[in-house]
Amino acid sequence: MQYLYDKQHYIDRYDLHTVEECLDAVKMFQNIYQKSLTSDELKDLPEEEKLRNVNLMLSRHLFVIKGIRYEKKQETIQKWMSEDKVQQDKQDFTPTPEGIYCPLCNSSMYFSITKHLDSTYDNPILRLMFLFKCSKCEKQQWVYDDGEIRVSKPDLCPKCRKELDVTGSRKGKVITTLYKCKYCSYSKKDILDLAKSDKEHKKWEEEQKKKRDEGKKLLEKYRTEFCLSDKEGKEHVETLEAMEVANVIHDEEMQKYDDPVYERVSKLKKTTIVDLEKLLIEPLEKANMSNSPLKNQKWDSTLSFLFLFKIAIPREEIESVFRN
Ligand SMILES: [Zn+2]
Ligand SMILES: [Zn+2]
């Protein structure tokens, strides 16, 4: 089985998550806009003003998602690849155990071809299992790489908790298993139709292929828009960091001044963005945005307003605010 793939495979996987996260944000803000059209509290705000504000918030939101996703990209891909490499190496380079004897007839057992990683979640140690066959009788046996025989748990009677007798028979593609208790009257019949499970597996494979194709299409369409290049990514990360610093400095500076520009600006933010955010985003976040990337940022109104200036409001508009 293949565990480790080439690097592009992981880049695609990561970028697809980024695209999906950004598209979710777009959808969320489309909903916010729809809600704003019928909101009582916002009935005095013109429609194009609502649209403009929602767009501002969306671009701010996307800016943060894109920056955070870029920041974590290389590290995450490295982590995925090294985890998969551990599994691949374990499978490829683990020597086959030797000197295994049949627990029924004590003849030597041989390893044929089937082996796989033991991926039970309650066992943190990664182990490889080999299927051994007895050279004399029919016995098959799973053996771990350290030579330990894998003991399968006996089926217990649900009524008296004693061990059940299990017998199996096969007719064509139908396997029947009969469970019978020697101590009480309990019995159960299991019928496994391989034709049916083949069909289910095929359906599952088709669904997987469909998912992969859809993922490919999304990447083709949106990768350049949402997944940042190194140059753009560094700029985003720097801006996000600068905002943290600017937030502190801004607070300090603003306390020193008591000028009309500041008053004008603070009035602006009070009447548009912050109102809209309070009215629409908070309830929305409560409802379904518990893992919003904004949750961990310091998004007080000062930061919001600085942010808007930096990325979303056209220069002329900022100047006009300051001129008035
Ligand atoms: Zn044997
Ligand atoms: Zn029983």
C-alpha cells in the first residue's frame, strides 16, 4: 500500500482546504448580506451601503484566512509528509519475522504476500502484521513484526458471556457464519454477500473519484485567488503582525490627541462597520462560526478600523475622510 506521495499531492491537499475555507467565508458573507436586506435595525442604511460594508468585511476576513493559511502551509505539509514517510518506511523496510510455528500442528509457517500496518487507535505503537500460512494444515495466522502472534478475541455469547462456537460456509459469493453457544440456547446467523459488498466498494470508489475531480476543478478555478504566492504570503503575514503592533501604538497615540480627524474617523466606524458587525456577525458567529479564524485575533474596533484602512478602503476615500 502507498502511504507517501510526491510533494505536489500534499500541496494540492493543503490548497484545497484553503480554497474551501475561503469559499465558506464567501458564502457566510452572502448570507449576512441577505439578512441585512430584511433587518429592521438596518432599514435606514441604503442597499449599496450594506453591500459595500459586507464586501469590506469579507475582504478583511479573506485577508486573514489567506495569511494564516500561508503562514502554516510549509510546516503542515512537512508534518503530513514525515508522518506518511514513517508509515511507508515501516511497511517497506521491516524484515519478515522468522521461526514461526503453527499453533495447531507445530509445523513451520511461511509468509505468503499479505502484510499491513496495524492501525488500531488504542495502540500507539506502529506495527506491521504479516499473514503466515501453515505448511501442513490450513491454519492462517497474523504475526506482528516483533514475532508476537496476534490473538483474535473470541466471540462471546451475549446471554451467558461464554465462548461461542463459530462455523462458516461459503456458497458462491455468499458466506454464512453460524454462532452457537454450547451453554445456553443462543445462536445467530450472519450472511455476508460479497457481490453486494463488491458493489458497495465500487460505489465508494466512484464517490471518491468524483470528490477528487471536484477538488481538482476547485483548485483550477480558485487556487491563484486564495492560495498566496511566497511574495504575497510574506506581505500578508507582515501586515497581520504589523496590525498587532499598530493596535497598541494606535491606542497610545490616540490618547494624546484630541483632534477633529480622530473624531470624524471614530464616528465613521461607529456608524457603519461596527454596527453592522454587532448586528449581524455576532449572532452568526454564535450560531455556526465557532471556529472562525477571527476568534483568535484581537478584533476590537480599533484594529478593525486600522485594518480597513490598510486593505479595503480606497485611498481617495481615506483622504476624503481626513479632508472633511
Ligand atoms: Zn498447522
Ligand atoms: Zn450462552
